[in-house]
Amino acid sequence: MLNNKNDNEKLSDLGEERILQRLKQYMEVGQIDDDTAVIQTKAKDLIINTDILIEDIHFNETTSTPKNIGWKAVAVNVADLAASGVEEIIGITVGLAAPPSTSWHWVDNIYQGIQAALNEYGGKLLGGDCSSSKQRMLSITAIGIKGKVNLHRSNAKPGDLIVVSGPHGLSRLGLSLLLSNNIKDTSQLSDSVKLKAIKAHQEPQAPVIALQKLIQCKPKTVPWRAAATDSSDGLLNAVKCICKSSNCTALLDQTNLPISNEWPNNKNWDELCLHGGEDFELVVSLPAIWAKAWLGSLPESKVIGKMSAGYPEAIWSNGKKIKTSSKIEFEHF
Amino acid sequence: MLNNKNDNEKLSDLGEERILQRLKQYMEVGQIDDDTAVIQTKAKDLIINTDILIEDIHFNETTSTPKNIGWKAVAVNVADLAASGVEEIIGITVGLAAPPSTSWHWVDNIYQGIQAALNEYGGKLLGGDCSSSKQRMLSITAIGIKGKVNLHRSNAKPGDLIVVSGPHGLSRLGLSLLLSNNIKDTSQLSDSVKLKAIKAHQEPQAPVIALQKLIQCKPKTVPWRAAATDSSDGLLNAVKCICKSSNCTALLDQTNLPISNEWPNNKNWDELCLHGGEDFELVVSLPAIWAKAWLGSLPESKVIGKMSAGYPEAIWSNGKKIKTSSKIEFEHF
């Protein structure tokens, strides 16, 4: 907070040039002193991803601090890179838009959250742009070096096991607790589960360690072939994306959903696990021998089903359709 | 317009998944089928740039068609890559946000403009994201391969000539004509100048050819050293950026401003040239021998002054301050 002498300073008091000058404190290299930032590629292929986060759609100040928002903006993108087999995060660019009445304090805290996440996952703030707007908005483009594993959604094959890197539903539960519009009866939950859920929503972790273990544990007898995505738009959605791209049917085990400890045992809560969203875990379809090695090295991971030949959809392993009774799926439009 | 059966379809009618599926028609490779897009680096360094464009700040439907807006969003970013010595445009990612009531027709035309510009400058649509928002917004991240010329704003040296790749002020004049709020008396202008100005505003060109000629014409006796930026925020602003980064004084020739043919000869119009903005020309500080070679190969280019040791600012070559009487400088906040 080098320049943060006055928490009430407005962006309109500063003007674009001074805003950009202040943002320099967060950049080691970058686009502010030049028109672009340079990326040294080390002769390897890169992977790139852009995500936009809009106030009142993806974040709001009731449920998250500005530091949370900055952190999450990076973690969301890093999760996408992880789901594509990133070996090293190079960095991000940030497009930030906010009304002129926005305080510098808010912007500064957003960048502190961004910096904290970059410290955690690696990578630098490469540059970006800022502008006034009616609504606060962050657009993050993340770039990383691709590793040797080829993770594409279209890589699943019949016979694969479907494994997730951790529990699902916590983030949506945390949001519900923060909004006090409890969509479920949470009276039986312990405080520790509630706090875990709130943290999962406000400061999610990208599945970078899960990816590293996936790479480290691969048996030599199988090729570098696995299908993956992250569960940012919900677990079932992630499985369906792999089914569509790979033209396979996912058979999910209704009795073995990746729920958290102390998760209530009923169908309503199962739906939170399947559709909650913003879980940012890896959802991977891979050969059984590799899946078992990964399960052994990552205690939080779980087999949720298997891939079979058939119509590209996800069904229960008993052949029944997966029904959704409540409207908790996340739609951006 | 493969899927454009109904111009009145709203984004809210389609939902995110169908929007993304439709956007696939514009992508050869990309982030829609996977979480990221892959970039093959050919073992060279890359340059990256992010720009955001917000409705009613950077564009509006009174003065530009959606195709214009898509084109311009790409050209703006390519201009930044050109000012950093790009050798080949790899591609862009697009973050698009718009209210749910926005027509698919609008989005489709934005992407047609983007595609047209990519066809012109090279590069592919690598992927992106979309979301609903209160205000229409585009965030473009462009990536290119860096060539052998090292163009940094900090590379200017006393003794350099300052050369621009083309005339300035046309885009701002075009905007004024489109808004019919003429900031100058345009009664004496020919229709051809007016049309040129409107085109400069609606469908600007990135200075890619100017960069190629700059590289091709370099005399062997000088190193690959030049300072450059593009004049997106105005000619004087661009010169000042180089002065600040290079710690030099720019001495500008008041009698040799880079005005267009038929440009009225008075101080008010000079200010349009100096501060108009969105010109997207290269502003380069370079050794005289290289500058002269560039001038010979690029008829539209012009020497506007020279660099000297001194306080980092731009002044007239007679030592007088450059005054601004009207408020036409562009501020994003």
C-alpha cells in the first residue's frame, strides 16, 4: 500500500496516468512502460485463457472483500491453466473497469489480492489496461507454459475412470451462508464446515498441486493421455463437457459423490455437490491404472464414475437420468 | 452469419452455452472446447497487450457499427504490438460482456469485425469468455511474436530524429463529424477529407506496414535500437511518454506538424493534430540515418522534431512551451 495515503481518494481525483503509475508497484515487468509486455517462451508451447468477472454477476461486496475478488480472479484463471496441464504460470494481464467514483483503496486491494495469488501460484502481473465504466469489471488473461501431459476435454475413452481432485458444493454453500438466504437447512452443520465453505467461496484454491501429483504419479505403461476440465461451472457441467467433446457416456456413481466431510446425506445436498459451481477442482477421465495411482497420492480425490461408449451425456451408473429439482445451476445470461 | 436466422434474438434467449457454440464459427483453434488455447511459440519471445473498450467511453452505436467496433478493437491492440516490433500476430482472446437484452445480431457483427481485422493483420481468435453486464464491454488480449527490432519507449537518445508514420488528427475530426458537434469549423473541408476522417475514426488501420518498412530499411551501420509507441492517446501524449521513459527533451517543429492534406492552417487545427487521439500511428525516436531511410520508404511519414538531453518533456524547437487552449485531450476517468 505504498501510495495509499487516503482511503477515500476517488479514481476521478487521480486520472488515468496516476492510476497507471500507482499500479506499477505491482508489476515487475510489463505493459505500463511499453505498449506490450515481453514473454520469454523457453521454446515451449504456451496455454492462454481469458475470464471476465462482472460485479453482481461473479462477485459483490456483500460476500467478498476486494482482496478476495483479486485473489479469486487469478485463481479462476489458474484453474483453467491447470485443467490444461500447465507446467509453469508465466503471468497475467488485467483489464480493470470501474466507475470514476470508485475509491483507489478498492483498486489497490484488488491488486493486493491479485499479487497474493500470483505469489501463491507463480507468475507475474504482465500489464493491462484500465477504464471508467458503469459497473466494476475485471478481465484476466493468464498465460502459462504447457507441460508434457495432454489434457483435452476430447481425450476421454470408454473404460476410463472419472476422478475429481476434491469435494464439491462447498463454494455454493459458502455463498448461501454469506448471503444469509440459506437454500438448505444448515442448522446441523458444524462451524468448521461453515467456515470451510465460506473460505471455499471467498478464497478458492486452484488445483495446481493436484495437477502436479497427476503428472508425477503416471505409470510408465500408459501414454500421456487424459481428458480434463475444471469444475468452475459445476461438477455435472464439467463431466458433460468432457462427454460432449469425447463422445462418451459418463456413468456416475450416485452413492459415491465427492461431498465434503459432515455433508448431510440427502438428495437436496447432493444437488449442491453436482450443480453448486465455482469448485475449481480438476475433473479427469483417465486410464484406471493411472487413476488409482492419483487416488493414492491425493487423499482428497475420489472416483465418481466411469466412461463408457454411448450417447454423449452423464447418467447414473444404474442407467437412470440425473434429475435436477431445484434451480441452482449457474447461468451467465 | 451461419446461425443468424433471427436478427432479434436476444442473448437471454440463447443462454451462455449456445452463445459459446455460435462463437465457435469464428475460431480455428481455441478456448471454447478446452479451458485454454495452445500457442506455438516457435522458440521466440512473445509480446502481449490487453486493451478494454467500454460502450459510451470508447465506442457508441451513434458513431460506429458493430463491425466497426470489432475491427477497431483488434486494430487498437495490433497497433500496440506494432509499436513493440511484432514480427507476426499470433492471435487474440476476447472477453465480451453485454446486457441480456443485447441482440445476437450485435454480437455476431462484433465478431465479424474482429474476423475481418484478423484476416487483414494475421492471427487467430484464440478464445475468450462472455458474460452479462449492464454495459457493453470488450476486453482484447493480443499476442504476437517479437521481431529483431527492440522498440522500447526508453530507447530514445539525444540526437535522434522523431518521426511519425502518418498524419494525425483525422480520427478526432471524424468523431466530431459523426457526432455533428463540430468542434471546429469544417465548412471549408472537401468531402474527401471528411470521408477520410470518418474512416480513420470508424475503421482505423494499425501501422503494420510502417513497422515492416522500418525494419526493412535499417542501415547496417546502426544497431537495432529505436524508441517507439503508438499515438492512440494522442500525438503529444505519445512523444511525452517516450521523453519520460528515455529521460530526454523532445524539440518539436511547430511548422512541420504531421497534418493531413487540406488541413486548415491555424492553431486550433494544430491542436487537433497534437491531441486528437486514436491515430494509431507509430511515433519513433531513432538515429537520423535510419530515420531518413524510413522517410524514403514511407511517403506518409514525417520528421516532427528531434530528441535532446534535458528535462523529460516535449517543447517547441524554439524553446517555448506547447500550450493547449481547448479541452480535447482524452481522459479515461
